[in-house]
Amino acid sequence: MKTITLSFFLLSIIFSASAQEAKHTDHAFKGYNTFITTDNPYGNTSCYNNINFQIGAPALAISFLHGKGNYHQIELCDLALNINNQNYFIAKTSAFTIGCRYSYNILIFKTRNEKLKTFIAPSAHLLANYNSVKFSTPISYPSRYTYLYGELEIAPVISYSFSKHFSIEANIPFTLIGYTTYIKHQLDPNIPAGDEWSSQSSPYLGPQYFQGRIGVVINL
């Protein structure tokens, strides 16, 4: 399990080094919106509030051209904040999600006028989800839950240019292999010291949910 986790850090170092060797300075800024659906509420979709369909989790990205139409892309993604008062539990829950993704987009097809392009994009994806539950009843104590994910993905990408500086893009990331760690912290003074923390870790194969993304691209 440690080997899988270490591989994500090694990939990040390798990808960062290759980005510095890019021969071109052409770059673009991108903004995405994500569409998510799942039938697996017990998988790593817990960071998306265990619902069957969701529109959200915006992402911001910057890309750098790297010869023959290929490009590196770095993202700040999976951004989500949810605060909910649950009266039937007499509790207040809050959740915050943030992630990052590196991808290398390989050009596989373009039309003669270069308006329509398709890519295949292998990527490394890291995500953290923090949850807090606070009860107003005196017999219950707050709890904090943290979910950490690391995934290797591949995505088909299609883009269409309306002008030299403006285009739209769609992609569908598929998880190849992932690793998750769940950490629970119970703020209960009755629990012996050292037992208030617990954690579980496990790898998984294949996508745990389906997601599609649509983005706006500003080319500089």
C-alpha cells in the first residue's frame, strides 16, 4: 500500500520535471464544471455527498503546449463546500473537498482547419475530503472524518475552437487504479488517549463513479 502511495509522488516529480523541459511557451487557462453520477454510495463517492447525480465540483486549470500539439495540464479541482443543519439528528455537518490533477494530453486527431481536436490524457489525481459533525445534544460529541484519495486515470478529450483565443472542451476521466485512506477523529473525552483516532486504507481498481466534464478554454 505504501508503494502505491509513493508512486503518486514520484509521478508528480517526473511530470513536473518534464513540464520544465517544454520547448513552447503557449499556454491556456481553463474552467470546468463536472457532472457526476453513481450507483455506489459506499465507494469513493462519499466526498460527493453520496448522491446519485450532481452538477458541480468546479475546476481551474492551466495548460502548456509541448510540441506536436501535445500539452501538459495542471488543475485545482473537485472544489466543494457543503454546510447542512440536520434537525432530525440535531446536528450540524460541514464538508470541504479539494483536489489536484496533472495530465499529459496526447493529440490523436485534428481536422484540417484544426478547429476540432481529440486527445488521450493519462493523469494523476489527488483528492482530500474533510467532514465535521457537531451535535447539539449533551450526550454526543463532535466527530471529524477525512478521506484521502490518489488515482491514476485516463481520459478521452475533445475540443472545438471558435476562434484563436476561445474554445470549449469535454472530457471523461476513467480511474484505472486508486488508493483511499479514511481517518476518523472522535472528540470524546471518555475515549482513552490514543483511541480517539482510527483509520482504514485500501486500494481499488476501476472507476467508482462516472463523471463528465465540460470546460471553457481561453488560449493565450
